[in-house]
Amino acid sequence: MNEDQVTIFIDDVPYKVSTKDNLLSGVLSQKLNLPYFCWHPSMGSVGACRQCAVMQFQDETDQRGRMVMACTTPVTDGMRISIKHPEASEFREQVIAAMMTNHPHDCPVCAEGGECHLQDMTVMTGHSVREYQGSKRTFTNQYLGELVGHEMNRCITCYRCTRFYNDYAGGKDFGVYGSKNQVYFGRQSDGALESEFSGNLVEVCPTGVFTHKVFSSHYTRKWDLQSAPSICSHCSVGCNVSIGERYGSVRRVMNRYDADINGYFLCDRGRFGIGFVNGEQRIKQVKGITQQSPLALSKLDVAKALSHFRKKHFIGIGSARASLEANFYLKNIVGAEHFSPGYLDDEMKTVAQHAQLLASNAAPSLTEIEGSDFIFVIGEDITQTAPRMALSVRQALRNAANAKAAKIGIPSWQDSAVRTAGGKLLSPLFLLQSTTTKLDDVAEQTLLLSVAEISNCLATLVKLIKSCVIENASDVKQQLTDLAQQGQLSSVEQKFIFSVYQGLHKAKQPLIISGTSLVCAEMLSQIDSLMQVFKQQNKMKPPALIIIPPSSNSVGLLSILDEKSLSIEQVLSQLAEQNNRYQGVILLEQALEKLSENQVRQLRDSSKTLIVLDHTQHRLSMLADIVLPVAAVSEGDGHYVNYQGRAQQFFQVHAPVLPIQESWRWLDIIADIIGIKPVSAASENQTLHTNIVAIKKSSCESLMQVQQFFSDHFAQWPNLIKAKSINPDDKAIARMPHRASGRTAQMANISVHEAKTTQKIDDDYTFSMEGQSVNKSADMPFTWAPGWNSNQSIGQFQRQINGELIAQKSALFISISSAITNNLCWQLTEADSRNVKDSQSLSSLTYVQLESIYFSEWQATQTPEFQMLRSSNQLSINTETAEKFGVKKGQWCKVVFSATNDKKQLTSQSVISQIRIVNHLPSTLAFGNFSLCQSLNHQLEMTISLACDQEVTDYLALYNERLIAAKNSKNKVLERLKLNDQTIPIRLMSGGLDDG
């Protein structure tokens, strides 16, 4: 028996529960029904709703007992309680009757209907008759932006929303306001919610006060949604989600519980960024292939179009947003020496350093982050590039307050008491950045420096830890003072480094977080040196390390790179010098958004044939000879690999409408038709076309067959194949709940005859309500349990509240090779380090791009609601820089960036921007929310001058036109989708093209 397990008696029945949490958690862990509202498993207890009342008895002879609230009651060995006691039952019913006094009882039109925690708890308490006949209190709703709706009349004042938004997620623009018996949850004035976690209000709220505004605009009853387990495709954290669709269009994304990663919460990009799937820019037809029949594209049509490419060489450009299977297939079709990940030279050097770090340092999960007692974030704004990780960092900062409260006997789950006892005490967080971030207000110290200066600070820290003079702090200070006197450090840097050094020495669970956003290989190299120094000495505990790449499958793509992989510059060079060597380029789900217009034109002009496989239009798809429409994340299957190297599968939610199909299916067809078969590990040294071993006999019909093919023939392919079912005796899991309207009703507007459902052979799910409606595996499409229709039902599937799922699968991690570092081109040289250190002297200012949760990921930028949130251009500089250029805060200026490239050619870009003053910003640094042409690197000449009235007018007119265009795009999408609902085609099979 675990030491924290004790026996308690619930209605005279003994149960083993944990003493680490409260009584309510213990009761729910036993799958017993006890209603609650204000308590949340991640946010602890405040005892605000009084709904979880139970009777507690002193011993078995006590017949009277006393009423206690389960969420604020600790568990003790031998305690006796009763849930069914008449007094407790009556009290709970009276409490909810009081809550429902002013509730509008608008369930038929409420967006929460069918998944309402309030409905569940009302039924659970037996409150079935509305007795109050008076006038109800009403409120005026607020505009909270394009993502979250507001219906304040439904509020039962459980305080969950403000506890999550303010206390848990660190929001500043939302709160609770009261006067007498009027309590209002919202903003001081109308406006879009500023937190990157605002969408969690939809799931946290137990009623329908906060609604999923995008879902409500194209609403369907929630029990009619078809869902499947998936993985967020917008960053490298790898949050587990459930995507719901109806009539072929994606309606919403919900959090899918994972004990190691996202837990109960998602960021807004993960929740709302799926809009690109339904967008106006979706590619739905092939380009460059003539169809024999106007009704359907056949494999014969594709074969004829591609037949003259047989035995021709192509360069393949993969993508960090394409699945692991698709990237691996493309690489082995074109050959390792003809494959590029789509990165520029500087990015290749950066990912090479990333591979080296990841191969030698295991990254902790988000849950493990929350146990850290010292966090050092270097050169990465994780609030925007990995928001869900930033939320875990915020929870880690509470460990100091939890420890202080624990000393006086307050358990961590007693949230209100811990916050009172802990006050503003936080665990140390140090930020070494080039831009301001939303974590600045909770950081012990923040230092803003240019990229070169960040590397210099890290090099100094490495020297200090190497010397490891811990016993005498004055010696450490003297070393820093000497460096400062030599001009290598400023006094601010000196103080910061000393504080970090001391914090690392004291920490028991230190953590360093960095990333690749700054595209600085030198910075990652210094972090590598830092980690090596820690491992070489034994006086300080080596910190855990996380490196955050930008995309959902960045690490998956990294795992297949080697010394032969090409950068984009190398691709362009080889195409220019090809001498008819290459037929062209195959572009896999890659927009190459970082390329300048000149580079894009060069790629187009030097490619005889440009084949683009993608789901959304971009500038290269417009220029391509052949465009093949591929499935988005909701329409296909595959694996993404998160920042840890954890491989996770996403499943098809709905079958795509042909000719749209998964990338690997198109690649399978290309491999068959043009005669380039993947080369086995045994034959890699043979000539690709003349002596190729024909190991692939026929087309693959399912993802499982593709994985089996890779596993059989390629030693470097990770074993991702798993049994078809967790239990062979189990029926397949239904993608739709058992309450769904059924097959006939779905198509009743077209025909009352029952249509055959879509069939799929390679996963555990059915495209209907037929099959298991719920399953205890980690890959549940949705959660439901008797009496638990809301997302709170997840507790019925956990071993204990907040713990692993009952049938949790073991995590699958893939190994990361540092083979890419064997290429001399991607190894750091002294010249590279010198260029970074000297970059500051080459320009008056170093410009850094501000990351944005809405606009830093290409797929998410296609979402109209995000486009409507775009703010106008702002450039942040310090007072000294503003005086130098003669500008003031709030003025509109013209900012000109110029740089000289390797060919001594001057390139420039001008931007109209409003000036923002950041006093603690060094005079060598500026940052803004506008992107620059990628041919302009950090070594810029930057001039600022006042913009004329006409320039400002023209910019603001263009800015407003973009906002109006985004709104019009949203309206067009809604109009089209609602029209499609009336004429939805019936799809019978989930697979590839017809063989005709």
C-alpha cells in the first residue's frame, strides 16, 4: 500500500484514498457522484459554492454528525462520511435551488446545452422543479472579442473564471465586480480578452456564461459532432486535442486531457487556430493535371500527367508542419542528398545545434516543469511560441508559496489559504531576452539584450561555473567586476549573471528553457557548453533543458536530417548549376514564407517543374506547375513529434473530399508513377535509378501499411506501429456519441434512406455512432460517463483525480541523431562566433521580431478571427535612441532597414510604425511586431524619421482594409459552410483516388 493511501468510510463502505488531496478529490477518484462547482482539479479549493456538502461522523456510533464541505476537508485515516445522508442531500438541493433563482433556464438555445456541468449537477442533486416565480436579475453582456462570447445572465458565481484567468493564467484585463447582490464577471469595458488562454473560460465555466464564439457562429448540437483524438498542429508542445466536425466542416477544438502535457488547458492558438481547415484559401482541386472525367480525378489522370517524369531527379523540400511519415517518404523518394527541410543556412546551423542538445539532454514534460524551483529562460518568448509551456512555468513559480504554506500546515490544494499565506512570494524566474514578454511581471529579474550580448552573457556564466568558487561569493563578484572593468560586461549584466549563478547553486530542480526563434546557433552553442560544464562538476545540480522549436513536427523533421540534408540556399545553388540534372522540385506542405521575393522567383525560374503538395494557397502554389491538394490535420492520419521527441498520433476526424487526400498518399502515387522507389538501407550506396532494388511492390492503402513498409526496409524508421485495438475483443470506438441523431437523420434533407457510413480499415474508430461510445484509452475522441456529460467527465477515466488515465499508454520517444552536425557547413566556426560578437559594431541598432501567438505560425495566420486581432505596427526603442533620431512616444515614423548581402548588394525595406518607449531597453536594441524580409538579417543599418501625413494615412487605410477583408472572409466562410450543410455529399470510403 502507498504511504499516502488511507482507508475512509463513505456511507459505511471502506475506500482507499490519497491524503495528498482533499476529500472531494478522494470521493471522485472512487467514481462516486458528488456535485461541485467552484472546485477544479488544477485550481484547488476555495469553498465558494457550498455544493459538495457531506455529513462527517466522529466514529461509527455518531448518529448526528456535522456538515462539511468536501473540497475544503482533508482526508484522515478512518474518517467516516455520508454522501446520501438526508440533511446533506437536502442542503445540496437548496444550494443549487438558490443558484438557479436567477438563471434564465434557456437550455434549448444555450451553446452549453448537451455538455453542461450545471445540468449534470442539477440532476445529480435532485433539483427538478423550478419554484421561484419572481423577476430574474439580468445583466448586459460584453463584447470580449472574436473568440469568446458572453452571456452573463447564466452565471452562478462559482468564481472559476476569474480564478483561472487571473490567478492561474496571470491575466490582467478580466475580473469580478460587485455591488450588493449584483456580481459581474467581465472586463472594465468592452474589448477583446488579452490573455492567450481566454478560450479556456469556455471549458472552465460550468454553465454557458462564456461560449466558443466561432463554434456558435456555425452551431450544431454537440452530441451530433463527429470527433477524433488529435494533436495540436500549431507549436512544438504537442497538446492533445479533440477535433469535432459536422457535415465535412470543422466546428471546434476541445482540450483532450493528457497527464504529462496539456492537462486540462489549451492556448487560444490551439483552440481557435483550426480555422484554416475551412478557409477560403483551401486548395480543393488539382492544378496542372487534365481530368478525363469532370466529376472525378483518377489515378490514370495522375499517371498520364506524371509519366514523362519517369526516372527524373527531383529535389524534395519537406516541412516541419507535415507528418513524420510524409517527410520520411519524401526524403527516401528523392534521396538523402536531394532532400531539404526548407531551412535557410542560419536555420540549418541552429537546428544542428538543437539536434546536438536534444541528443544529450532529455527534455522534461510540462508536468515536470511545474515541479521546478528555479527557471532560467534564454532568448525565447515562450508566452507566444509555446504558450502552454508558459502556463506551466507560471504554476512552477507558486512552489515557493506552497512550501511556505506547507510549513504552517496548509496543503497545496487549499488554494485560497495558500495564496493568503504565500502572498506575493514566487520561485525565482530569470529572463534573458531580446524583447519584453508577458512573464516579465512575475520574473525576479529580466535583462534585455541583443542576440550577440546574450551569447556573451552565457559565455561568462560558463566561465563562472567552470571555476565553481561557491564557498566565497565575493570571489565570484570579483571575477564579474574584473570583466566589467575590461568592458566585457555592463553593471546590469554583472548583477544579473551573479543572481543567476546564485540561483542555480541553490536550486534543487533547476530548469533552463531556450528556443530557436532568434535563429542564433552561437547562443545554443553556449547553452551546450553550459550544460557540459554542469555535468563535469559535482557541486551544482545540472539543470533540465528544453529547446523549443517553432512547429508541430520540427523535432520529427530534425530526426530524419543528416549530413547530406540541404539548406534552401544550397537548393537554389544546385538548381542554378544543375546542367539538366534536376527535373524540378517537390514542395511538401511548405510555404517557404521566410524567403524573399527574389529567392522565390529564383526557385521558380530554376525549376523546370515545380510540384506543390499543400492544403492552403500561398505564393509558391500560385506559381507551381502542378498542385496536389492535401488533407489538413483534421482530414488525415500521421505522427507529430513534440519538443521532447515524444511521437504522438493524430487521427482522421472526417474523410476529405476527393481529390484532397493525405500527403503520404500523393507521395505513394508519385513514387509508383515516376519510378523512383525508396531505397532500402541495404542499397543506399547503389545508384538511385540504374541499380535500384524494387522493394515496393504496390501502393499502400493505409497509414499502417506505410509504417510497416518503412519498418521493414529502413533501419532509421522508429517503430510506430501498434496493435489495431487495445483489446482484440473490444468493438471499434465510435467517433460520434450514442446520443447522435443517427445516420438517417444526418442526411434527412437529402434522403430518408439510410446511407452506408464511411469505412476505414486502419484505425480503431468508426465514422458513426455505432461502436463503443466511450473508451478508457488515452485516445478517446470525447469523454462521457453516466451523469457526466461535460468535460468534467474526464475524472471518471483517471486512476485518481489529476492522475494518469486508467488505460494510459506508455509514451513513445524517438531517438534524435546529431548526424547533421557531421556536415562542415552546419558546424560553428570561429568566424561564425566572431560575426555574432562583431554584429553589434556593424549597425547602430539590432532589430528583433516580436513573436505573436496569432501570427507566428503560418497555418494559424489563415484564421480570419486571428487576422481581425492584428494590431498596427509598433517599434519599441529606448529614450536615448528616440532622442538620437528626434522622435517621441506615440509618433508615427518611417523606419528604414538596410543590409549588404554577400554579393555586396544593398537591400532595404521601409516600414511605417508607431513609436513605443521601453526605458530598460538598451540603446543597441529595438524590437517590433512587423516582419522583415529574410534577406535582411540581424546586421542591419536602421534609421528612423518622422513619417509624413500622407504616409501615415496610406498605412492606416491599408491596415483598415486588411481588417475589413478579414471580416469579409469570415462572413464568406460562414455563408459557404451553411450552404454546404444543405447539400453535403455522402462519402463512402476513406482512402485514395479511384483506380479508374
